[in-house]
Amino acid sequence: MKKNVILLLTGIYMGIIWGSCNDGSSFKAQDLDGRWMIVSVMDEPVTLENRPFLEFSTAEKRLQGNVGCNMLSAGFEPDSKDMTAYKLIAPVTTMMACIHYDTESKIVQAINNVTHVKKGELPNQTKLTDKEGNILLVLERAD
């Protein structure tokens, strides 16, 4: 009986230790499936009336979205060796004249430099980073 209690307590203790070591920061490129609103680009909040968004589909290997007033489309390929990495294939945007060109230009530049995903500060957020780990975009899952 005493041995069973010790084993049970050891199991609980190990679970607590393992749980505290797992900070929840693991996020895979496949977790991006769906629509995400762009809430900040290069540490600047995005406050456009028509909030830009990105929509990822790993099944179709496509990324599409709106970067302000122009549309974006690209191939999307998660990396099979690094589950937090992906690459965009041939990203293109429409070329309409837009009022908020500066914000749109920053978003497109950031998208072209993104290589990895990380878990955001909130449960419904994610961060897109470059290969050095610099946060380029913060996304919030659309409802």
C-alpha cells in the first residue's frame, strides 16, 4: 500500500514538473489553418477600418488574404523537418492604389520575410517571425 502511494505521488510530482517545463509555446505551421486578423506589423498596431487578414490552408497549401485594400495569394508549405517553419511560394498581391499604402507595404514586406510561427501572448494569438526570431506580425484568430 505504501509503495502504491509513493508511486502515485511520484507520478503526480513528475506531471507537475513536466507541465511547468512546457510553457505552451509550441505552435506548428499546421496550427495556422483558418483565418487570422493582422493586429500588428513590426510592433505597430494595425488600425485600418477594414482589418487585414491572412487565411492559411495546409490541405490546399495556399495562403490568401487582404493586406489593406489589396489581395494577397501565395503557396504555403510547412517544413517537414521543423514544425514551426514554413515557406511561401510565389506570393503576389493585386496592385490597386490604396489610401493606407504605408501600412500595406509594411505588411507585405513582413509577410515576405516570415519563416516561423510562435504561440502568441493570448490563447487566440500567434506570432510570425523571421529566421532570427524577430516578431514581424501578430495575428489573432478570427471568430
